[in-house]
Amino acid sequence: MQFFFPQAHEEIDWSQGNEFLDKELQQVVRDALLGRRLADKLVKVYRIGGEESWILAHIEVQSQEESDFAERMFVYNYRIFDLYKRSVASLAVLGDERVNWRPNQFGYELFGF
């Protein structure tokens, strides 16, 4: 965490410990047709100041560009929010070699909105 996401690492109170929420993540993705997600983790942590926060650690070893990656991250995030009413930080580690492919958002437009 400290190596890949130093800002997030600094904002977490590591003395409070953490809790892996594997059952909660399974409930969110069990009906989703998102493929195998063996490395994904949902973790409850406490921020400096005492606020409880959840982190979706989505470990993606990517050998090539994937057009729906940002959308899949979005789907996980909104499903967790919808079910648990928790803000979620979605973190991804990409292992591909394409320096120009770094998805950082998902959105769409319809009727100018």
C-alpha cells in the first residue's frame, strides 16, 4: 500500500488495524458477469481522525489494454455503495507495459448529459 498508493497509506491509521470484508465483496459481485476476480479485496480501514473507510483493492495484472477495465471498476464501486451505503476508494495496480494506457475514470454521455 505504501509503495503503490502513498497518499492513501498516509491517511490510514494503521494502529487501528483493518478488516477484510470478503463476504461483503462476494455478495456484491456474485450476480455480476465480471469474470474471475480472485485477487480483489474489500478492506475496512480507519483514517487518521477516526473515520471508517472502505477500500476496494482491485489487483489487476494486465498484459494488454482492456477497453472495459474502467467500467468494471465503476461497477464494483457503485454496487458496494448501493448495497452498503459506504464510500469506497477503488485502487488498481496495472502490470502491463503500455505507459499510455492508464484508465482513471469511467463515464458516458446521453442527450448532452
